[in-house]
Amino acid sequence: MIVAPWNLILTTAFVYTGAVLAVNLIARLRRPRAERRFDGEALVDVNHMLMSAAMIWMSWSMESALTLGLQVALFAALTAGLLLFLLGARTTRRRRDFGWHVVLNGAMIWMLAAMPLLMADMDMSGEGRAAMMGTPMWAGVVNIGFVVLCVAVALWWAYRAVTAQGHRLHVSVHAVKGIGMAAMLVLMN
């Protein structure tokens, strides 16, 4: 659980990302069947909508090992789907875009899998004295690496939002998601 006011700030950011992607997905699905093509963008939208929901949930509650494991499995499967589109991308820009989505998914999987380590809490066992359990150094270093990657993702998508022709709102979502995930990783540690 993230403390106030950060839980409110992150919730606002991830409600924004989830809502914009939901609207985008609905618009995509409402196109005539002949105009629809499955180019991976629908998978990106669904993936990031689920990620937004998971991030909101993490902002407000502690996760059980079961729910963490199920979410890791879900995002690993989504990452595999994104990797297929990355490998099949025909342009450098599409490869970069899918690559950054894969990076965010990797950060999400790390966040979920490492949550118990990152959010080490007080252990009240042993003669009623509180003993602080800290985050292992290796986990802190890996976490910093993912924070840097999330910031890099945010910078890429901010650049794309500024230089894109159309769909700036949709592209901005990924920049917000990268910054939000970086902030969550910092707050969890």
C-alpha cells in the first residue's frame, strides 16, 4: 500500500491512462469489420488497461502471494504476445514502440514479483521486539535499473507525443504510465 498523497496521485494517473485506452479500444472495435486489423495495438490497449487497474489496486492494498502470482502469469502471457508483434514489426518505429511496451511489461512483472522484497515491513516476531527487515541490496539495484528504464520509456513516449501527427492523447498515456510506474517503484522501496 502506498501512503497518501501518492496513492491519490498514482490513482489519478492510472485512471487517466486506463480511461483513455478504454475509449481508444472501444473506438477501434466500433470500426467496420473491413477496416479492422489486428496489428497489435488492441493488445497494447488491453495490456495497459489491465496494467492501469493493477497499479491502482497496488496503490491501495497489500497483495497476497496468490494474486501476485496470478498477475505475474497474466503479464508474462501479455508480454509474450507483445514480443510476437515486436518480432513481426516491419518498421523501426514500430519495433521501438513495441520494444518500449515490452520494457514496461518487464517492469510490471518485476514490480509484482519483487513487491514483498521492496516493501519489506516490520517483523514483530522474537520476544515482542520489532526488527526491521530491509530490502536486499541486489533487489534495490535491480529496482533502480527498472526505475531508469521506466523513465526512459516515459521520455520516449513524451518525445513521440510532441512529434506525432494525431493521436497525441493516446501516445501521452504511455509517457504517463512510464512516469507512474517509475514513481511506484521508488515509493515501494
